[in-house]
Amino acid sequence: MNNLKLWPIRTIESDDFPEQLKRIRNCPKKLNYRGNWDNKMFEKSLAVVGSRRMSQYGKWVIEKFIPDLVTHKFAIISGFMYGVDTMAHRETLSCGGVTVAVLGGGLNVFTPPENEKIYWEILEKGGLVISEYENDFLPTRWSFPQRDRLLAGLSQNGVLVIEATMMSGSLITARLCLEQGKKLYAVPGPINYSLSTGVNYLIKEKGAIMALEPEDITCQKTVQMVLEIVDPFEKEIIKYLEIESLTTDELAKKLDKKISLVSQKLMIMNMENKVGENLGKWIYK
């Protein structure tokens, strides 16, 4: 616990954030952090996200991509959780690079606990550990999707997705990346493998740049397709909420859809910080 004294918690206000973070929807007013904050580290930065159930293939991809990204002076941003996040932080550190961990809980909560050693190594090697939550806040199911807008927002050069199912939180980060007008990269995988379904979908349906080698990112060889990223159902919901705040029941009546279907979509939009709830009614952010 001596490390807690060695690395005190500091706060940075929104006026001093990197410019790209100031532009995101629902930008926090402040961030708590450990380390030495320098906006220059975000000027060339990439978020790396993926499955918590990373396979040997995912590990191989990280070991192939990260060294070259570090050589090209990219700061690597990730979410500090199991699987791809942890491996991205670890590989960056082993290559002598700078990495930034954006937590789903408070700065005094080690989640997962086995990453505590990496936590301190990130700081000792010039990186940052960041959280928008109170220092002792325990992560919840909603705090991780909420964190994802910061992963996408802090990264100047976009997001790289390595292994993700269709239910993966990485697809939330990917969506936010596109919403913020940044480059989205995805490493394809075998079509008969569940951890490939999400990344292959991003390439086929969302215009993600297919990353087959580090040069696809460092040389920016590929031109990203510009696609509409809001589905028709969301457009309908937003159309009504832009006029007035509504309950789920009221929305369902206006949309002529089942309450369960509308409720499910609203929960997803809420996790993506597109809508919020106030006094039992939904509002468009």
C-alpha cells in the first residue's frame, strides 16, 4: 500500500482535457488520475479493445501489432480488464511504450485485483490511470459501457478492435468511435469462431478498416468508408425525444411497438450515453 502514498490522486478539469475529449457527448467535467498528465501523450494515441475471453489468436495479434505501434510512438489506451485490455497494457510496457488505463471503477479499486502489479508499472513507466468515478467507487455493469466513451474520446487516432462477439462491450466502443468521427480498425478472424463475429461484423457492416498488419494503422493505407451509424429504430426514438421527454410507455405508443422492445433499445442507448432518464422519463442527450 506504500504505492498509494507514492502516487497521489489528482484531478484535471474539463478545460484542460485533450481537445478530442472535449468534443464527446456527455463529456465529464473532471477526471481523477494517477501519474503525470501531459496532453501531448494523447496527440498520437490509439485505443485497443477486445474480448475478455481472449484466445491465443488474440494474444498473437497483440504481440504482432503493439511493438510496431510503440515504435511509431503511439500511446496505447485500454480499459484494464481481463483479456485483450490486460494484454495490450502488458505488451506496451514490455516494449517500452506508454499506456493509459481507463477504469470502470474508482482509482483505489483494483479491478481485476490480479492487475495491481500492472497498475503500478503503468505509472512507473510514464503512463496514466484514469477514472471519472469517485476514488472508492466499485465498478458496476453500467460503469464499464459508460467508460467506453472515454476510451474512444481520448484516442486521437481511433480504435483497434481485436476479437469481439456480437454482445461484446467492444462494439459499444467501436460505435462511439464512429460517432466521434474517428478511424475504426478491426482485425478479422475465422468465420466459424464466436470471437470473430463482432469484428467481422464491424468490417462488413460498419465500414471498419480491416487491419491485417500494423502498417494498416501506422501508414494509414486504407480509406475508411463513411456509413450511417444510427439504426432506423434509434432514429425514431431520437425524433420523439428531441421534441419532449417521454416515459417508456409513451414512447411505445408513439412508435407502435412492444414496450419490452422499446425498453431494451432504450437501455442500450442509455449505456451508450445517447439518452438519459430523469424522473421516470427519457431524455435525449
